[in-house]
Amino acid sequence: VARNALDALDEPMKSGPIAPRRVAIDPSSLLRTFPPSSAFSGEGSQNVPASDAGRAGERLEGIRGWVGGFAGFSTGGAADLENGFLIGGNAAFFFLDHVGIEAGVHRRSTDVAPMPSSALSEGSLDSTIVTGGVVVRFPVSARVVPYVAGGAAYFSNSFEIDASLSGRLAALNFEATEEVESAIGFNVGGGVDVLVSRRLVVFGEARYLDAASDTRAELRDTITGTTAVAGGSQDLKAVEILVGVRYVFPRGPRKAGKS
Amino acid sequence: MMAFRKIPFTFRAGRLALLLVALVEAAPGSPQGTLDEGPLPPPATPRRSSPDLDSRLAQLTEIDRREGREAASRFAAANAIPLDARQRVRVLIHQGIASTGAERAIAARVLAFAGNVQGRVGDLVEARVAIEAVEWLSGPPEIGWIEPAPLPVSMQVTSQGVAVTQASEILEDGASYRPSAEPIRVGVLDSGFEGYSNLLGSELPSSVTTRSFHPLGIGGGGVAHGTACAEIVHDMAPDAQLYLANFDTLSEHGQAVDWLVSQRVDVISYSIGWYNTGPGDGRGMVNDQVRRATTAGVEWVGSAGNDAETHWEGIFSDTNGDSWHNYTSTDEGNTISLRKGDLFIAFLNWDDWFQSSQDYDLYVFDSSNRLMAFSDDYQDGSQPPTEAAGFVAPSSGNYYVAIHRYSATRNVTLETFFVTSSPNQQEYVVSAGSLAIPADTDGAIAVGATYWRDDALEPFSSQGPTSDGRTKPDLSAPDGVDTATYQALGEPFFGTSASAPHVAGAIALLKARFGIYSMEQVIDILYGRALDRGAAGKDNEYGEGRLDLVGR
């Protein structure tokens, strides 16, 4: 379509008389040649006038990226991890209209209810989880875009033994400490973006993260100093359900010949 | 001739001490607690209960009427009045008049008040009735005294050692850290476990594994010593699995040890001692059997012995050239006072193990120098350096133990143990080195006895060092404690026999609750937490100190 418009401009100069010939230029054809600032030019974008770019921005398509925050809870997964809360943020850069890379970080706080085979004792496990990977969007309507995402996950963990357990041990002159090493695993999930204003999206997402961390438990007799150490492995897998808000960066206008 | 004997380390001498304590506490003239609170109110007159109704039942019905069912239920629980799920009270109804129709009349009366008859106990009728109906039952002449049906009461006895050693802190707190995945197995090796089956589910776990190598079976011919030891282990470590094995002879002893090892026990509690089976330096037949367990990874916890007051040792000395040992320059007999009927056995050994060519003999005389017993084994290079002689005292009085050099090229170091059926004071005592065998075994834990009330070392508790100079015992633990077994005889359980199972149980408890520790570390913790008594550090009386699981 864009070539046609330009051809229409050039044509009289090539073959017509010297007197210029007026050619009516349909602005909409130019829009198609130079997509509007764009990002949100959805299904019917070819029909959206340039002067309506703002309204076009209310359509969920063709974004350059986003930054956002979210909160939610984790559930399921490792049997000895109870439901936990999480909060975090992420950002994405789309190198194609619907394909991009994302990175995020969130903090997950989970109580541990140990089982006989558990590597950790009763306590709370806080994980700072850095995720990164690919995100692919599937626009299905003007305002709703499902997406899937997946990639690597890095867990940085800290564990604190339950205070009542520590207290009971202290009363018996024991001191216990437990550490959970960092771990690398993976994450995979999907969600739905819903446009609520020109550059604001709310989203819901379910994501499965999986990793196993080495653990180190140490019990010290505070009288004799007798210390025992035990290693283990803590399963960190969980399904995270989260909701959040994103600020999106629309894809800007493309220069001719480069689109 | 008795070459060696095994002796359970039960010691009952503390009865007198306990009696004295009780008398002091109850001495007349001591102010009673109520005096501080003012005079007691006079008893209620007239009596509030009826002649036909137990006062607890009368109070129950009154509380039910005035304060409601919940208050009545609380009262019933506090007064051992049995209520069923429907809050009906179980009563025993005595017959008011003995007649053939009395029982029927009682049943009719019960039914009239919507109760039901549960059964007969002799001439008594057991029934369940609503609380408010209890006092209505009275009236007909056939109904006599009404009382609550008795509740079965568990006669559990817990060793005072559980609290003294602060094992109770762990038990009551329920504290654990990475507990052992499997229960800890404790073997109790003893002469007999008479009556153990009666204590299953109360003083002992609901089930135990037993194996008898004794010709008379697990009871050992009526010996309950092992049962009392097992009780203490169970008090200290209620979750431990118990393996009870008994024996009579040394060969059976070895079989029993091997069986316990094959059962993969973690700890063996051993409250038996032997005399004349080795030099006291860890060598000997019994020690070898103990080592079969310790080398298999079993923690062997044994009594140190009760011989600190019945042991003597010294170098043979013949100051007047008559071949009799001189305890002093003028005394050739070690006097012991016996009561008529007392069993007395003297054991003698000397430092020429294992095939001795130094020949010494043992004699016992009465105060008239009449020979009562003797042992004159040959030692010509192929016999052990041991003698033993025993008798039953025909009359009360002093007896003398004398040692004769028959044929010897050197003055050996002599050692005697006197064993009597009742506590007796002997003239010459050397407490040092009084460990019984196999308390001298390296790699095994020897346990001395402290009285649970005051931590004082029991005067009879055997002392180190071993004959090769190692400090023993390793720990001390309470004795004089209550067990159901000996309580039935009206006696606390005294002796290092009672002390060893406290330590065995403590090991099992710590290992079970803190499974992250190796057995070796558990022992280190017990040693490190023991309350230092006697000389600073490990000594030959208390060892590392008195057992304490928490430390201070």
C-alpha cells in the first residue's frame, strides 16, 4: 500500500506534461506507510488516522516494552513449602511486535512446614528471585493480549528458623542455624494483559518456578561447642499467582524504508 | 570352687537413709503448713451427705443442681467419679438387706430412674444413672450404700532421675532438632526380667523384644533387676525400642551380646558386674565380649560397680614371716561383721594375669579362728591368679579374711572384693581401683552413682582408676530412685545398677531428638554437660560429673 501512494506522487513527473498535476493524497495511505507512534495499532490499525494516535494507543499491540510491578502468592509445589506471598517487578523489551525478552525480580516469603525428609526445619524462607527469558504475546482482541513467558530463574535465599523452635533449643543450650544456598532453575508461565488506559495495563499471571537449593544445617551445643552439620537439598518449586500493573512503551513510528 | 561371679548392682542400703529422712520430715513439733494460714475451720456438722450416699456423690449432685452440669463434670473429673459420654455417673450400689430379691429390686429402682444396670461385682450392682438421679436411688430397704464405681488408676512410677538429670526438660518441651528417622534401639542385658510383661504399656513400652539365653527363661528364676533397669531406660527415653536379653553363664552372656548386636541396638544398658575375670585393665573374657559390641558400633553403658566400700588392694606383705599377709604389722585378717544368715563371698586376685605362677590362697575364719571357707587353687603357671570363697554366716559376729602365700617368687599386688547379701562394714577398705568388670573396658562408658536428692557420691560407688591407670568412671548418674519393680518391695532402686540405665536412656533420648549428632558427639555432649562434682575435671569418683542433659 505504501508503495502505491509514492508511485502516485511520482507518476506525473515521469510521464505527464510539465504542468504539475495535483494528486490527492489519502492521509490514511501515509499512515499505512509510516505506522503511527503506534504501538497500539491493533487489528484495524490501517484504518486509524494519524491524528488519532492517542486512541490507537489504547489498543494492545505492537509495544516496545514495559515496566511494571506485581504482587501475589505462591502455592503448590514443594510439599513442605506453605503458601507464601510475593512482590516484585519486571521489565520487558520487545524486539518484534509480539516477541520480546523480559527480566524481573521478586521476593517470595514462604513458611516451611517440615516433613520428615525435609532439608529445612520449621521457619520462614525468603527468596529473592531473578527471572529472565522470552515473552511472546498473542493479541486476541483490541484490549486483551494473552502471553506466555519462560526462561531461567535465579534464587537467592535466606532462611530463618522459627523463633519458638530457636527458643526451645536455646533453653536446652543448643543453637541452630540453617542456610539455603542460591540456585538456578527455570520459570515458565503465562498471563493476560488487559488495557485499562493509554499506557497502562493490568495483568494476571500464573508462573511455575522450579529449582533446588543446597542446604546446610548446623546445630551447636553452646556448652561444649559440639557442632554437627548436615547438608541437604530444598525443593523451591512453586506456582506463583500474581496480578500487577504495567506501564507500556508504545512502539514508535518507523522511518520509511526501514519498516 | 567359685572362680568368678556375676553380681547385679542393686543396692538397698539407702532404705535406712530414706527412713531417717522421712522421720525427720514428719517429726512431731514441726510446724505444719496450715499453721501459717491460720487455724483450720471445724468440720461441717451435721454431715452433708446421707448415710446411704458417698459424700463425693452427694457433692456431685449438689454441684450439678446449683452450678450446672459443666461444674459437676469438672468436680467428677477431679474426684475420680466416672462419668460416661452422656454424663451419667457410674455407681456401685450395695445391698441394703441381703435377700434373694434384693438385686432385682435394685435393678428395678435403677430402671425406674432411667438408668441401666451394667453388671454385678460380687453382691454389688454396678449401674449408670443420671447425676440428678443418684440421690433418688436411695429409699427402698434393698438399696444400701451408693458409691462411685472405682476408676482404674495407672500406678506409673517415674524415676526421680528424669527430673534430676533434666531429661524432663527435653521430654516435656518436646524439643527436637532433626530427630532420628528411626527409633533408637536400647538393649538391656541382665540376669532376669521377672514381671516385665505386667509393666508393658505403663512402665515399659507397649511392646518390647525379648530373648532369653537363661535356662530359666526371661524371668531368670524370679530376678526382676533387669525389669527395673528397663523401666529407667524407658523413663528417660520413652520412644526408644527396648530389647531385653538375659543370661546366666558367661557363654550365655556372650550369646546375648551377639544377639543384641544382631538386632542392631544402638545402646546397651548393662548393670551387671563380674569379679575375677580380668586384671582390671580392660582385658579379660567379659571385656572381650563387651568389645564385640563396641566394635560393632554399639554404645555400651555399664555400671561402675558398688564396691568402693568392699574393695581392698595392696602389695603382699609378710612382716612376721608366717606367709600370711599382714594388713598392718599386727593384723593378718580383714575383719567383716556379718549377721546370722548373711551370704558372704570373698574374691581375691592378684597381678599375675592370665596364667599365674604365683600361688596365693584365700581363707575365712570366724572370731574363734575356725575355718569358715577357703580357696586354695593351684597357680603353677597355667591357672588364673584368682581365688574365691563364700559361706553363709552361721551366727552374727566378726569374720576374718586372710591371704596366704603358698608358693610365690614375688610379692604380688592383691585385690579383694567382699560381697554380702546385706550391707556390712569391712575393716580395711581401699576405694580406689574398685571398678567391677567390665567397667574397666576402654570404649565402654562406666557409670557411678550419686544419690538423686543431693548429688552426693554414693559411698559404695566404685572408683577408678583402672589398673592400667585410666580414669573411671566416665559419668555419674542418680540412684535411689523409684521404680515400679522395686516399689512393690517397698524399696527405692539403689546402686550403680540404677545409674547406668539413666545414662543409657539419656544417650537414646539425645540421639533420638537430635539425630543430627553422631553417637560420638552425643557422648561428648553428655560428658561436657555433666555437672562437675568432686575434683575439678574428670576424676575417679564422679567421672566427668553427674549426668545432666541440659547443663547449667
